[in-house]
Amino acid sequence: MLAVGGAVLLLVADSVGGASLGVILMGWGFAPIYPGHMHEATHRFAPEAVQTVIGRQTASSYIGGAGLPAISGWLVQEWSVSSVPWIAVGGTVLLGLVIWRVNRLTAR
């Protein structure tokens, strides 16, 4: 929710300070996701599958880290810099759906 709040603030900000605060809030909102998923993998999956799951999480983070800046840059070039908050909101919604699905598949 912190990331969505930051994206909304970035969307409505009329100053550099407001936009900067929005980016900071988005960073704080997204920062704990990766280590949190790594930690949860050991609790949600069978011991023999944990290594594979963490490997796939790591590979996905590398692909996202390499690809998303390029895609975001292309969207900004095609539309405008105002597409950045929408990219963040869309990513947050997508991430929420993935987490919801994983929670359903690995219900304890």
C-alpha cells in the first residue's frame, strides 16, 4: 500500500519535493518484497523444492531488474513521464495478484 500511495503522490505532485517523496515512498513500499519472498519460500514449499524456488525467484529478479527499466523508459518516451506512476500502480496490482495466487496455492 505504501508503494501505491507513493505512486499516487507522484501522480498528483505539483513540485519536485512532492514527486521526490512519492518516489521515496514507492521505494520503501517495494523494498521488502524480494527478501520477504526469499524468507517465505522456506516455509511454503517442500524442503526438496526450496532451492529451485529460490533460484527461480532470483532469476526473475534479474530479468525484472534488466527489463523493466528499459520497458519503463520506452513507455516514457512513447507517452510521457506521467506514465511512471501508472507503471508503478500496474506493477503493484500485478504483484498483489501474484501474491494472492501463491497464497491460494500454498495455503497452510
